[in-house]
Amino acid sequence: MGATGGLTLVFGLPLAVALFFFALSAYERRMGLATGPGFFQRNGLAVGLYLVLAVGFWVFFVIVLPQFSMVDMSFRPKLPPSQMGGPKDVFTLENYRYFLFGSTTSTASWNWIHLKAFALTIGVSIAITLFNFALCYPIAFHMAQSAGAARLRILLLLMIIPYWVNEILRAFAFRVLLSSGGIINKLLLGAGLVAEPIDFLGADIGLYMGLSYAYLLMMVFPLYSAIESLDRNQIEAARDLGAPWWHIHLFVVMPHAKPGIASGCTLVFMLCAGALAAPLVLAGPRTLWFTPIVYDRFYQAFNWPQGAAYAFILLVTCIVFVLMVLKMFRLSLGEITR
Amino acid sequence: MAAAVELDGVNVTFGDFIAVRDANLTIEAGEFFSFLGPSGCGKTTLLRTISGFIEPTRGTVRIGGADMSGIGPNRRPTALIFQNLALFPMMTVAENIGYGLRVRGVPRHERDEKVKNLLIQVALAEHGHKKVSELSGGQKQRVAIARALAVEPKVLLLDEPLSALDLKLRQHMRAELRAIQKRVGITFIYITHDQGEALTMSDRIAVMNAGVIEQVGNGRSVYAEPRTPFVASFVGENNQIRGRVTAVENGLATLDTPLGALVGRNPVGLSAGEEALLFVRPEALSLVPTGTPNGSTVGFDGEAVDVAYEGSVTHVTLRVRTGQKITATLGGGVLPASGETLHIGFRPQDGLLLARPASR
């Protein structure tokens, strides 16, 4: 692609998109499909055009294009730069084949190491999501329904301030805390509860703690806002009708908070499965998490197509899983954004 | 048979604020009992104390003779209908009504049967499968009633449930509530700031003001025989004239007021020299042109400043010598014109003298 060709693309494409929307709105107007003042009538032609161009530019260059190029790359073989675009640069499934079978050509044996890491990542992410929900639901409920304004402020500060510390520093802090000579082991030894230090990091407890903690807020806030919108009279009505507390939570509060629960769980699950810092720093020596493998494809193996394929597999799996769970709970994707 | 609800020296305080002060009351089984008072008078607090959401700071609540202290709202034989009804929006109408039964572990077929009967009782037989949001205001009201009745409470507590409805529906629901109460025969305790509601529905009314139950009685006695200035001015319209008692005789007393000497009944036994308030209902006032002989009435002159014709009645607002406004309600006859000066008269037995509270 020449310089002029590139320039044409950069400016021509957004313009084409803008023209398309303009034509679409004109068409809808003529056919009587649209009601009320049109987008351009409401914003004026200049501002309207700017909005379409700016949003179009953003969506296309920042979201669609990079993702699309990664997907495209994942279907190409690894080639030295000189051969890119050459006759050997053809679409292939070899990167995906490698994930499954550990080889770009043979399908004789499964790539157990990567498959296990993948399964572990998904499985542990689910477990951490559930754990986080169990942990955050009472906190969110307290904040939303029973805490006074002063208590609420303190709770929010207590939860938000630790997040000012960056993620890697926090992960290392957990490492220090949980190491064999760390304060927790010292306390346990000092209290005579254990005879020798517990290997928290080797048992991956550090990883689980780090991951759970990292996404606590992602769970608390959607739950909080969902529960907060529940009319307290409904809780009292249920109680007045004789319901014990667990029944009220299960059949009155949770059904109401379902969109918030789904949105919190989706966030935590997605972020957990895609986390990099915590697994790199906190995972035990025998644990292989999936994201470091993806990272290694890019920076250790210098195999970008394979890395792209791995990342894409993780993304698609997570999306499919989340959609399945939403379907199970009879929620539409739109509802969780409420 | 034990009284449905007994309040024995009940006090409820929130910090320094006394929400309910020394409530002593016995509500009989099967009674339709109303608490009437302006917002903030403590009536809702009292209702929540009876239902168990608030523990009294002092005193005891007994329901059916049993002391309720330490017993939560989920274990009291009461059911509460909330001001906003608090129906469960994610459940169907039938599920809403059956919720209390489900909580109690009533088997499904039995529950369904009962819910079906209740749906018929509140004329919603066709609507059991619907979402609550699909119902009209009056229908929601009936679902709330059915949901509360499903748990077969000894006492049904209603916290201004009609306040969100429009006038026509409200009047219709008054009659309906009364009919339901007659049919099921349980005690209804009704909270309202609307004296019309209280007077039309209740067997007895407790008028509350600033945390204190000022008077308990049937609608007639509360309206016609108020015992405190608050009850006199809160229940129905009333004109109020200040003065000092000068003479007492035969149950009547003469009051020296800025408008001249006026005579009224003296039920609380005021003696000469006491500060007092004279209350006269607008409908007890008669208006005649000044100078016309007016029989056995006492009165004073005033200028008509506003004549509001309402069809069956006409409200006339008059300004008297002191600048005070007096309202008279006329049933018919010759209507005065605005600006006309009239003699405002009433029979002494329609005037009511009550002690003036020290604080005012």
C-alpha cells in the first residue's frame, strides 16, 4: 500500500462512514421510518458530522482495527518480515492447531500443558468469581440497605483507597505478606498453630487472594447499585409476611439484583481470566496460568500469530461462557448494563 | 375474648426525639380502628411498633393478650399493607399473594387453592398469571390486601394505602376495604391523615398529634365532641376565636373576645378567668344582613371576601373586625355577594369552649 493509498484510507474511510450515516438518515426520513427530529437536525450539520467522524474514528481505529488485525494475524503463519505479504503468507489454522496438539503439523498427541493451563484459568476464574460474589454480596447489601451515610462513606473510602496502589506493587505486597518468612507465617508460628511455615504461594493461595482482591470493587459496585435500587419496603413486606432472612435474600433481593449480579460476575470473570500481573507475580512455581503463556508467545517465542491465536481463543471462550450463563439466568446482554 | 391489640404505656424515642408518648389503648377484636393525624404525628411509628419493626423504648404491646416484646415482625400475627404497597415486581400476582404461604412451607396444591380463593375474593381471578406492573392502581391495591390476608393475620395494619390513588378510586376503595373487613371479620388498624377516610370507614378513631393520642372515640364523637383544640381544628373545618371566660352557667360559658361576648358549651368545665378558645363549625354559622333580628343566636359582623360556590354547598370566607378570617358553609338559600357586610351568628350549643394550651 503506497503513501497516498494509506492517506486515502485514513481520511476516506471515516468520510465514507459519515456519508453512509447521512444517507441512511435521509433515507429513513423520506420513508417515514424515523420519528422526531433527526440526528443532524438536532445537532446541526457541523456538530453532527464531527460526532459521526469522531466516534467513527474512535470505534474503527481504536477498537475494530486492532482487534481485527489480531484476528487476521492469528490465521497466518509466523514469517520473517521480508516474507510478509509474500507467497508464503497464506491463511492457515496452524496456530490453533498448535494450541490443541502442540505442533503446527501433527495431530498425534494433545498439547496437555497448554490445554490444562487453559482449563485451570477458566476453572479458577469461575471459582474466584463465585467466591467474590459470596464475599461482596453481604458488603454490598450492608452498604446499600443498612449503612448510614457516614458509615457508607467510610466503607467506600476503605475499599477505594487501596486501589490507588498499583496492581504490580499490590501483587508483590501479597508475596511479601504470604512468603515463608512473611508476617502471616510468623504469626502462625508464633501462636504455635503450625510447626513449620505454610507455603501459601506454592499452594497458589497467594494467586487466589491476589485475584479475588484485585477485582473486589468490580463486584461490589454493580451489586451495590442494583441492591440500592430495591425498595426497602419490599424487604420489610417479606419479613412481615413471615420470611426468614435467607428467604428474603434468595427470593426478594437477589431476583431484583439479578442484572447487577450478572454484570459484577461477568466483569470479575472476564478480568480474572485475562489477568496478567497477579499470575506472573503470585502463581506458584508449579502453576501455569494461561495469560503468561499468551504473553510468552509474543515476547519469548516471538511468535505473534500464535500469541494472537491464543488470545483470541481465550476471548471467544470467555464471551461464549458469559453468554451461556446469561442465557441460563434468562438475562439479556442489555440488562446487565442497566 | 382478648383484645386484639393493647398498648400499655408505649413510648418510642429516637435519640432525643419522642415519636410516641405514653400510648395507652385497647383495640377490640374485629374493630376497624383508625389512627388519624398530620404527617409526623407518630402514627406510622406506632403502626410499625405494633407490626414489630420498632421495639417500644418503654411500655408493652400485646396482641391477642400475648406480650410481643422481642418478637420480630415475621413472627407476629399481624400483616402490614405498606403505603406504596411494596408488591414484589419480579413475581406474578399469584406468587405475590402466595408468598407468605410459601414462606410458611404450605404445600403447593394447598397454596394454589388458597391463592385461587383469594384471587376470587378480591375480584382478580383472571389476573393471577400477570406481572404486578400490568395491573391498575386499584388492582394492585387488592393484590396487596390479598397478599396480607393470605397469611390469616389476627390484625391487618394499613399504612395510608389509598393515598396514591385518585379521588374516585379512593372513595371506591374505602367502601371496598370496609366490605372486606366486614367479610373477613379481623381487626383492621388503619393509618391516615385524611379525616374523610377515617370518619367514613372506622368504628373508632384515635386522633394523634405530636406523638400523643389526644382523643379516642367513634367518628361522631371525635367530630362533634372534640376534647382538645387540636382535635377540634384537625378533624373537619373549624373556626377558632380566642378569649377569656367571664361567666359560667348550666354547661354554657360566656367568653370575652375581641369580637364581643360570645357564648358556647363548656364540656371541659372551664371556670371564669381562664384563657379559652371558642370553636364553631362553618356549617353551624348562619349569615344574615346586619341589623336583621336573628333569634337565639350570638354573633358578630364580618365582610364577605370570598364566595366559593361548590354546588351542594357554598363556602363563604368573611373578614371580621380583628382581621381574622371566618369560614361559613351554607347549604342553600340566598347567597351573599362578595364585599357585603353580614351578621355571623350561631346558636350557643353549636359553640364549643376548650382550654387554650399554654404553649400557644
